[in-house]
Amino acid sequence: MTKRFYIAKDIDLLEFKAINEWGHPRHNHHFYELTFVMDGKGQHLLNESTVDYKKGDIFFLAPKDEHEFIIHEPTTFGIIKFTEQFFMENASLSKNTYWLKNLQSIVFHSNVIAKSVIEIESDRKQLFGLYCLIRDELLNKISYGHRVIVELFGALLIILSRNLKTSTHGIPNERLSEKGRVDDVLSYIRQNVLQRDMVKVSTIASVFHLSPNYVGIFIKKHLGISLQKYIQQTKIKMAESLLKQSNLHVNEIAEKLGFTDAAHFNKIFRKYVGVVPSKFK
């Protein structure tokens, strides 16, 4: 049986050397993962495919992917683990739009061909350099470290995004969306929940080539709740993180998350969490 791994942080990093065995059973995650091969050789088993790996390769895994490594030569792996929440929080606090725009390339990436994500050779050095900078910031934990990590990872995200776009160029959308359609729709909603027009039934139907009449049925079938309720739940999860990790006032959070006013926000928040936002904070 495939094992599922979890992380407690929105972004984390692990670096280790595997001599004879990778040390983890075949598994998937509830988070996204970038695996940097610092040295060594072997094979990467990703979903139903097997590819050789070598020094300088980078593999991207979404929550739906299952994988493991077979070690042929001692290998040093550098792994960045991150959640959608990491991007959602920073996108909501920033005027920059690159977070959400580039995240879509990653969220909707499907490992049709299980191979290293690097398609533009000149990007390899940059991606490994950014990995090292992020690793050092996470380890040192000095002033403004989180802000630095956000900016460094933003740069890494953009470079990764253009390589993923290149790797999927020419592959029919139907093929890319076959696997994990449900996860893709829900991820799309989570990433665009702050933009009302983007999560309209008509927009979702257009993006995923579904009938507008079927979108609500599709969500209800797989989640057991309505589209509107799922959007509310997503906003409340974002609100919880903002209340814990930012200095924003309740009315500012209510405005950012698109609630009518603070009173409406208080009512919905209490409905799902059991207490009003000020008590939760």
C-alpha cells in the first residue's frame, strides 16, 4: 500500500545522502515537492514510469504523484517541500501577481513524462543556486529570513514555471487533465478563491472543458458539499493562517478575503471554527 507523507510547515527543506537505499517506501504527499539531485545516479519511479536520474536533475512532484528512488550510486538529495497555503498567504499580502499566475503552471502540471523538469539548460545553475540560498536561509533563521525565503522562492517558482511550460508544450490539454481532474479543479479554486470572477461556475466550466450545469454536480459528487460551501471553507482556512501569522486586523482580513463586511466575516468564521476571529487570534 502506498504511504502518504505530511508536513507541519508551509515550506520545509531536507538534505540527505542515500548510500544503498533511499530509505522511504513508495509514497505520495499532501504537499508539493522539488527534489534536487546533488550527486549520484539511479532510477526514479514516478507514477507508472521509470526514468534514470543523475547529478543536476530536478524532479517536481504534486500531491497526487507516487514515487520512490532506486539508488545505483550514493546520492545526495536536496528536497524542498511546500504547500499551496504558502503561496496563498503571500499572494494575499502582496500586490504582486506573479504568485498566482505562475502557480497555475505548477498546480496544473501533470507528470505525463516522468523526467527532470529542466528543459532550458541555462536555468539549471540558477535553480540549484536558489536552492542553496533557500536552504541557508531556512537553516540560519536570521532577521527577515521568512521574507527573504518568500522572494527567493518566488524567483525559483518563475524559473520552474517556464521550464514546465516548455516541457508540456504541444501536449494536448485533454491528456494533461485526464489524471487527477478532481485535484486540479479543487486546486484551481483554492488558488483563485480571492478573485470572484475566476471561481464563477462559467469560468471553471470553461477552464476545465466541463458543462456549466455539471460543475456543481461534479463538486458535490466528489466532496459531498456545494461549490459555494467549498469556497467558504477555503476562505476560512486562509483566514485562520492570516490571523495566526500576520498583524492584519479582522476587518482588513475580511476585506482581503472578499466578505461583505466584518460582521459577515465574523458570522461565517464562527460557523466553521466555533469562535469569532478576535477570539481565535
